Amino acid sequence: MGITVHFLRHGEVFNPEKILYGRQPGWYLSDRGQEMARTVAEWSKDLDIGALLVSPLQRAQETAAPIAARHGLSITTDERLIEAGNIFEGQKFELGSGVLKHPKSWRYLTKPWVPSWGEPYEEQVERMLGALFAARDAAGGKDAICVSHQLPIWILRSAVEGRRMMHDPRRRECTLASITSFHLDNDGMVEGTSYAEPAKHLLPIK
């Protein structure tokens, strides 16, 4: 039987100003985000986890901490799991009220299939696949968990499921503290995916 590599999106970040924080350091989990992290750790209690690879960003490291404690694992920081690069990082990014209303920003929106405003989708797929297989190898025949961010996880899943990269961000199936699982066959290659939301009851009401 093959193993599963679970990709966990980090929990809620304390961000009252609605900033696109991207790869900026220092963004930490809110109280609810910490509860999400504990909830996912509880969800994972029956899994046989052999490796825990985590994005270097603080919000991901904090999300991973309860899982590491639950399974007696050390956190392996993997730069390949970092958030996608974005030219609008550090700015408010809300339709009608954020950076997109300024004409000077429009030149970055000309090629959504790349995308022209940030890290190319193909590069995200390449690095996330690298992290997936590194987790597989590090787990020693057990399952593994990778803690990352919404866009890279969604793009990896889209590539594996044969979906086009250009998409509406509002339609991503990758909520806070959700689990996108990649099931590997006996040869260690991805044969399927699944999705779960163990912290769904903690999601903010829209």
C-alpha cells in the first residue's frame, strides 16, 4: 500500500487591515488560528506520520507546532513550501477598495495565465512537487504532512488533477487549516487526491 502526503494550509492570521501579506515575515496566527492548529493536530492523532515539512513563514511554523508536539516530530523547514511571490505584497488587495483600483497596477494584470503579477504557476508546481516527493522520501514509508499556503497548494492540486492554472481565486477549494491529500501508489507516484476541512467549524462567517 502506498502512502499519503497531506498538504495543510496554515490557520487564520491576525490581519485586521486586510493586507496581502505574501512572503513578508512576522505575520502570526490569530487566537482562532491557534485553535485551528490545535484542531488539525487532534485530527491527525490517528495518522502514522513520519515527516513534517513546513514553509519558513511564521504562520505556517505556528500551525505545524501542535502537530509536531502530538507526533513527537521535529519540524523540517522547506523553502519550497513558501507562499507564492506577488508584486502586490504588503498592500490592501480588495476589489473596489484596494490596490487594483489604481491604473498604475493594471500593467501587472495583463497575463493572468502566467500570472504576470507574481511567481509563475509552472514554477510553483515544480517546487511543490519537489517538496511532496521530499516529504515522501523523508517519511520512511509512513505518511507525511507539509504545511504551506493556499495558492501553491491549489496550483499543485490543479496540476495533478489536470485543471488549467488560470482560475478565479474565489473558487479555490482550500480553506484555512484545510487538508489537501495526495495519495501515492506503491511506486511512490501520485495516483489520486482528496480534501478535508477538519477546522470547518472555526472558519470565519462571510
